[in-house]
Amino acid sequence: GLTLVDSNLIETRLLEAEQKDLPELTASLEIDTAKTLITEEGGYKVILSIVPLSQCIKLPGISDQKLFRRNVRQSLGINNKVNRAMRNSIVSPEKRPYFFFFHNGITALCSKATLSEDKKKLTLQKIAVVNGCQSLSTIFSTSGKVASNAENKGGSVLFRFYEIPQFDLGEAISINTNSQSAV
């Protein structure tokens, strides 16, 4: 499909892309500590977590695309081949439990990641998804199905959260995690 945009939208997107700071988005996700690894790599906090799709749709900035400002690609909509296949996996009761295995995961940067005292909630300050815009946009666009199946084999996805406030390293991560060759 073709989406027409006016000069105001183009100018706004350019200004957002030129900013050096992460967007001012804060997110809190319920996590399962048995499915979460918190470690350090290269001097930075790394959190790997298997996140239910029902938690993904709660992330701020998906509908207005602010969550993806640091991503080198923006949403292509649900009508391209890959996103249609992803959507079909989400809406299919047979495939949904295996969504985790069909997906490479999502990479997000944040300036600060904090686990609650009971270790059930992860709070992420200045979160930005640098790889996974297509996935989260598609998950969000099928949020009715995701929400209605949250308790009944709702599917999940691997998240990589990196606590990296420096712009230059974040930019390098965004570029390198989006450099796959077509199959």
C-alpha cells in the first residue's frame, strides 16, 4: 500500500530522528523471573526475558511510532508478506503457542532498567525499540486477538533490553541489529 504524508509529518519525523536522546517513554512490564536473565556484558546491564505478547501491547509509543524513533526502519504496515505471515501466526490458535520459536526477538535500549522488589515488574526509562518495529506493530495491530488469548496460550517473544544511555553505542546497536541479508 501507499501512504501519503504531508511536509509537516516529514519535518516532524526528521526532527525526531536527528535528536540524540532516547525518547522520554517509560514502560513497566510484568515479567516471570523464571524466564528472565539479568546479567552484564561489556560493562552494560543486559536483561533477556521471554515476554508474553499480552505484555507487548502495553508498551507505550507503538501506535504513534515514538517507541521506534531509534529504529532504522519504521513500520511497513500489516500488508507486506512478512507481517501478514506474522499476523497469521498470532491469530492461529495452532501456531500462536509457537510464536516464540518463529521469531528472532526484539531489541530495546533504555537509559535505566529497574526490577521491583518482588521481582515481578520491570520498569524501563527512556525505552526505544531498535529492532522489532515490524513485530511490535503487527502484534499491536492484532491486539484484540492477543488480549483475548492472554491466558490461553497467548504466545510470547524474546526481548533483549540493554541499559545503554549513550547515543553513539545505541546508534551502532540499531544499525547492526538491522543489517540482515534477505533470505
